[in-house]
Amino acid sequence: MVILKEKLEQLRQQVLEQLNSMTDKKELNELRVKVMGKKGWLTEILRGMGGLPAEERPKAGQLVNHLRQELEEKFDEVESGISRLLKNARLKDETLDITLPGKKHELGGIHPLNSVLEELIDIFASMGFDIVEGPEVETDYYNFEALNVPEDHPARDDQDTFYITENLLLRTQTSSAQIRTMKTQKPPIRMICPGRVYRADEVDATHSPVFHQMEGLVVDKGITMCDLKGVLEQFAKEIYGSQTKVRFRPSFFPFTEPSVEVDVSCSVCGGKGCRVCKGVGWIEILGAGMVHPNVLSGCGIDPEVYSGFAFGIGLDRLTTTRHKISDIRLLFENDRRFLEQFSRCGR
């Protein structure tokens, strides 16, 4: 028994000495296994108690268990101390100086498409136009038939239009809002309708199956082509600058007669000819014309009493020409490097 006591005391002193200088959790766990593991020092001592007299074994077991309890408490204490030191060191490294100025948060900006749209709304609102909305899922009647588009017109083919059913489709133009407005509102009418439209186009630098238009409509007594020219010339100069030249070319649309294409002098080369305007010095920005009598009468408006004009602006093309953007796909890719240019410069 005396030998056992000495052996236990010697083990106690050895382990405590090592624990007092311990600063690493990995080394601590290794020592714990050496002392109290299945093949540890205390286990070896317990196994050697078989050679003691029977009457001494209970007392010897108490001594070993007492030492085990003491060492376990010491191991836990040292482990807590190491954890506390590590935590304090980490907190010290992570300490924030609250007297330092805060980090500047990046602010977003208006997307160039929305910026141009807001500007157009301001321009036309100043001329007395109301803003209306129309559904993107439209019927064949409002998208084609009521707009005087013949049944055999190529625009009504499956390869040009996204049909949902035989009679439902994704609108190919915001012109359908004209019909809905004229059927629910009596003249005088002065409205614009911006929104998304859809056509089965291949994606490239100038085309997208999803793009944006703004439809405009004026219906009243005595409206002439001069009114159309005055409104669109004012619009073009507001957007591109007072030095901008505007020209009207004869064209054809089923829902207007006469019809025109409207061009502006290229803002990149000043009309001299460049890659953007394909060397001609002009850029087409919209189509327009006097509302066809068939469209007016189909909406219950007497074309002998009232006349009007309509125009459709491609917002994507307007945005790319306004900001000298060479590829329409940049408007839809959400590339921050591209968009940040506009957040810095605003409109």
C-alpha cells in the first residue's frame, strides 16, 4: 500500500507539473489520454492492484479514484484557461476602433433603361399626355385584328410571335393599349403606354426577344400631320439636344395612314457617318403616322369627326443611341462594371 501511495503521488506531481505549463489544447488532450485513457497510467495502476491483499484493494481503489477525480478537474480547469486565452487573443485581433470613420456603402443607381423611360415620361407629361398600362399577355384581337393587321400579315406567323393559345399571345407591340384606351375613353385622348413587348427574334447586338416600347396616341378634332411632326420634333430635341436634326421618311404600317419612319442625326458622328449609323449619318428612332380610319371606327370613334396620330418608340434602341452603347445585350446582362457607369453619372 505504501508503494502504491508513493506511486500515485509521484504520478500526481508529474501530471500537475506538465499541466501548469500547458498552453496547447492538442498537447492537453494527448496528455489526458496518456493519464486516463484505456491504456493510460492510471489504468495500468488499477490493473496492478490484483497483487495486493484483498483487504487492501478497496482502500487502494479509493486512492486511485480520488486521484482520477482530482486530475480530471485539473484537466478541465486547464482546458477552460486555454480556451479563454485563445478567445481573448482572437478578440484582441478583431477589436474595432470605433473612432475610425465608417466604411462607405456603395449606392445603386437607376438602370439606363429606366432613366431614359423616366425622362420620356417627364417630356410627354409636360405636353399633357396621360400614362396608361396594358397587359403583356394579350388577345389576337387587341394585338392584331383591331389594329387593322391582315390575317395573312407575316407578323402574325408563329415564327414572329409567341403564341400561348390560338387566341392568346405575348404582345408584340404596346399598340394594343391604343385600342383598349379608345374603347374605354372618349376623345380627346392624349396617352402614352410604356412596357415590355416580345418577338421571336434571335439574340444579337441589336435584337432581343424581350424589349421595351412606348406607345403614344393623340385623338381629337382637327389633328393633322403637322401636330405629329411638332410633338416628335420637340421630343427628339429634348432627348438628343437642340442641335439634333429630325427627318420623316414615308413608310407603311397597317394601323396608320399615312405612315412615317422618324430618324435623327447620329449623335456619335454628328451626321457625318460612322459605324453606329452605318455610314449614313442618320439613326431611326421610331415609327409613327395618322391613325387609320378603320382603327378609329373599330373603336367606336367617328373618323369623319375625329382624327389622330400614333407613334411607337423603341426604348432599348433609344437608350443605346442616347448613351452610345454598341450592344443591346449589355442592358440585360446585369454586369456591374457596365451599370456602375450610369450610377456615377446619373441621367
